[in-house]
Amino acid sequence: EAGVTQFPSHSVIEKGQTVTLRCDPISGHDNLYWYRRVMGKEIKFLLHFVKESKQDESGMPNNRFLAERTGGTYSTLKVQPAELEDSGVYFCASSQDGSRWVADTQYFGPGTRLTVL
Amino acid sequence: DAKTTQPPSMDCAEGRAANLPCNHSTISGNEYVYWYRQIHSQGPQYIIHGLKNNETNEMASLIITEDRKSSTLILPHATLRDTAVYYCIVRVPLISSGSARQLTFGSGTQLTVLP
């Protein structure tokens, strides 16, 4: 079974440009999460999809970030326009929608390293 | 979700057991204890989780104290490839309004396995 995949693995862009990151979750996983780690900081939650719906986007830093999950399969995270502080590693994770009483386990992708110059 | 406390770093000799402690004194009755690790700059890797009972899988064992205020992750025979940052996370798995589903990462424990 394929794991969570992310594309691209690396992206280098200039300040003010637009970048789109893609995440393909494990097949059949309804839950999809985006996290990021900026230099020297801890991994932080960005948002959570259940199928195509945004369940929780409380971690999104500002309106320059737009996440979509059309059709409830893969997801994209667009940063427009990119700023220097957006540099970091963006991780995607997915999990099955377990029952209310069973803990669901999140499986992470390898991440996309974004560098904004 | 309850906050966890872990030592910032630990060393372990290759082939020996690595015992990584975690304190979660404010854990609630319905919160699970999860362990993840991050090897260098790869994505976090799930290791194990538990609620009350001790758990074991092919990667590790999880020992949770009876009062659930602390736990220990045990890697029985550490190898150089186990060098990583290990995260202990407590989390409510319930799907209900106001119940966060995300993982809250702290700074973890940097485990270095020495040859």
C-alpha cells in the first residue's frame, strides 16, 4: 500500500511568487492534515479536512494560504504571495475516520521543503 | 489536549534498550498517548499509541503507569537508525465539536544511538 506522497519535495521561489504544494493521502483515508515546521520551531498544525470539507483551519497563519481538497482525494496548499517567513517544511498526514471511541492514527508524508528568497 | 514533558536529549549504546520517558500529569481519562519520531528532516513516523494498558508492536513497547501520568517508550535493541527526535503526544480521539483532532508536537527528545 502506498503511503502519503507529497510534491514537490523541494521548492525555491522568490518573495511575492506563488507556490502550490500537493498531497496525496493514503487511499481510503478521509482525514487529511497539513502541518508545517519553520526553522528552529516546532511542528505546527495548519488545517484538517474530512473528505472535501474543512473541519478545522485554526492553524492557518493568514489569508495568503489557501487549501483545497476537491473530490475528497488529493489536497493542494497554495501560498500567494509567498513571504520570507513562509520558508519551512510542509507536511501532510492522513488517517482513516475511526469510530468515535477508537483512536485514529495519522501517517505523514515526506514533506515539501519550501524556501522563499 | 494535555501537555507533555520530555527530556531534551538522551544517548543510548547500540544494541541496548532505549527508554524514553514522558510526563503527562494532566492527562484526561479519554486521552491517548501517542509516540512519533522524526529522523533527520523526514516526515514524522508513527511508532505506537495506548490508552491504559501497555502496548507492544514490531517497533517498540509502551509502558503507561497505572495513574496514567507518565509513560515510557522502549526500543528494545536500539540501532544507529533509531537516532531521531521522539515525540510524546497526548490526544483526545473523540469526534465531537470542540475536540481537536490534530497532533500537538512539542520539542521532543533527541535520541542519539552511539556505536
